Amino acid sequence: MSTDSMRTDSMRTELRSHRDPRAATEALARRVVSPLTGLVPSIGFYARVRRGTRVVLTTCDLAGVHHLVGGPAARPGAHHIGAASLTVTDAVIRSLAESIERYAHYAFPAHHRFAVAPSADPPGPAVPPGALFDDDQHADPGFPFDRPDPAAPLGWWRMTALTGGPDLFVPAQSTLVGYRPGEAEPWLHPAVSTGTAAHTDPGAALLNAVRELVQLDATMGHWHTATRSVRIGFDQRTRALADLVDRYWDGRAPRPEFHLLPSPDLPGFTVACLLRAAAVGGPAVSVGLGASAGLTTAMFKALVEGTALVSLFSTSPVPPGEEADEEPERFLDLNGNVTHYSEPANARVVEDRFADCDTASAADLPPDVTTDTRDAVHRYLEAFRATGKRLLHGDLTTPDVRRLGFHVHRVWSPDLLPLSLPGAPARLHRRYLDYGGYRPSPIHPYP
């Protein structure tokens, strides 16, 4: 066995089975965090206000990944890496794993050679780029994306078809955040990391990646159509979650409000959690997301994500470089929209969208599905196949990530809605038809 393999197995064993999770997390942090040579220069901790919500919030930035791709340095916080949790250990390991996931999106292109060919003549069986934006969007002089041109060169990489059929070449610019199009390559659609997950267990990484992809499909399908959410009423099924809220969350603020965001044809629960400002201040409204096969688990994930956003935007209401008076329809990053809705004058849009809902007690919603990781992945694959959707997979695990004992898996489906830039929704995406059709809507509130 090689030295690298021995080191990888040792780290994986330590992270999975160490009797002291804190010691295992600290061991990983010693290898990942360093201001000189680390993947992460430092871990930031946000202090809570007196008598405020008693959760731990950690944040990270990546060290110099722009050098890998030749792009400009990212401003602090631009990678959206952070976690909220009830314990320091859990918050730190989640932030480190998310840092590894984001890093892989930049490191993989540096390790990979891309085929360059026009979409009219791809290097093999391929998913050609379709028209996602309408004429009105392209007519806006500030709109950043080009129309598809079958003769223009594109960078391609091959992904494995999990739902059957041959492997398919896909546009790198739509699937890898760290890919930089060539000078002659049109910019057709932004890549986001949605659908990517890092874990010491490759099966868990794959499952988490698929769940995230389905979660964002339901989220965009709700916001940009007339689909109604379901406001979840607390009852015996949610008693444990209610106890956590009573114990750890700020009792001076309105109670968190949870909405089920239904998918028309894919399994699992996608939940949005609305958090509103306490009398002592904070963002007027923040929306967190969570997905799971268990309802209360999805609700808890949405709660802690929303809590992280509250903390971040309470301490830095206007991200560096963001103009507060920019027109909302021109927001082309995933910070300005959250800041916009943190202001009381704008939060009404979010309130009104979620007020258009049905209501149900938690006990009246579908039951949880308890399976192991393998069966959970199989359940998603069967649903994709049954509804004629493609699900593609790529392994973004680079040698340095593998030496840390992690796997990074990327899944992507051209048949699901991607997380759009706030001012550039993919209005022509055919998936909107499954949600009743796209309707004009304000910028979404999700980071």
C-alpha cells in the first residue's frame, strides 16, 4: 500500500470511528486550516448577542483558489461557506467539509483537460445547451448571458449517466464553478455548487448531492410559479424540534415558520424556514432550506441554515462592494438579494409569497422514509427514471482531497431547475411546466 493510501485510510478511519468526535475534528482542522499553507486560512466564529439564539456559527474562506483558474480574488464571504449548529464540533466539521466541497470545484478544473468543440459537433454523446432566457432578457443591455450558438466553441467534460444510457458530455461552464470559458466561448449559464457534497463516506456524499439538487428544484419551482407551499403546523410529530427552538432560539423573536415546498414527482421533503427579526434588530426576514427523507430533519436543517443567514447579515448588512441602491432586477450575485430582503421595506415580498399557501399539521403530511444510504439513493434513481429525467454524476475528488479522507461527488440534471442568479431566472426552462408554468416574479431570496 502506498504512503498516500495509508494516510487516507488512517484519516478516514479516524473521522468515522474516533471515540472523541472533537479530537477527530481537530485532527482534520490541523491538516486543512493554516494561514500559510491551508486550504482554509482560518475559521471564523460569530459571537451571539446577549440572550440571543444560542447556536454556534462558523465561517470559512478558501485560500487563493483564484490562482488555480486565473480569475480575480473573491471578496470575503463570496464562497458562502459556513454552518450553524448546537455544538462547536458539528459547526466546525460542517464548515470544513463545505470548504472541501467548494475547493474541489476549483481544483478539479486545474487537474482536468476539457474537450473544446461546438455544440453542433460535440466530442461524443452530449447534453447540448438549450435556450434558457427569453428575448426580453437578452434585450437588456446589462444581461450577462449570450444566446446559444451551435457553431461557437464550448468546453466539455464527461459525466456518468446514473439513470441509464451512455455517459454524456456536458458544458463545463454550467457544471463547474471553477471553470473559466475561453475567449471565444459564449457565456450561456452560470455554474453553482448546488448538487455537490463532500463526505468521508462516498455513498453519503452522493445521497447528499442528489438531495441538494432536488431541494433547489423544488425551491425554484415554488418561487417562480404559482405553486403553493404548505405551512406546517406543530404537533406531537414536531415536539422534539419545538423543544429545541424553546431551548436554543431567541424567545423574543417570532417563532420560526416552516413551509413544505412540494415537488411534483420526486421523493423526500424540501422545507423552507422563515425567520423574522426580534425587537432587538436583525434582518427583517431570512429563509433557510433543508431536505431529508424525514420531515423534522428537513425542518431542522432549514432552521439552522436560516439562523446562519440571520447571523451573517446582522453583522454585515451590506456585503463589501454591493451598492445598497442597485435595482433588484440587476442583482447578479447571490449576496445582494439576501441583503435586499433583510430590509423591512422589501421583506413584504417574501412574506406575501409564503402567505399564498395551504396549511397542514405535521401529522397529516406523508410519513418519513427510513432507509440506509444505498436504498435512499436507489429511491431517487427510480424516481428519476420513472419520470424520464436524466441524472448525471461526476467525481470531483482530487488527489489532495482524497488524502484528507474525503470524497466529493457532483450530480447534475438538465431536467431540473438550477439555482438561478437572482436577476436572471431561467424563464424558458421546460421544468417549470411541471410546476404549472413560469410566472413573472421578483428576485428570489436564496443565497
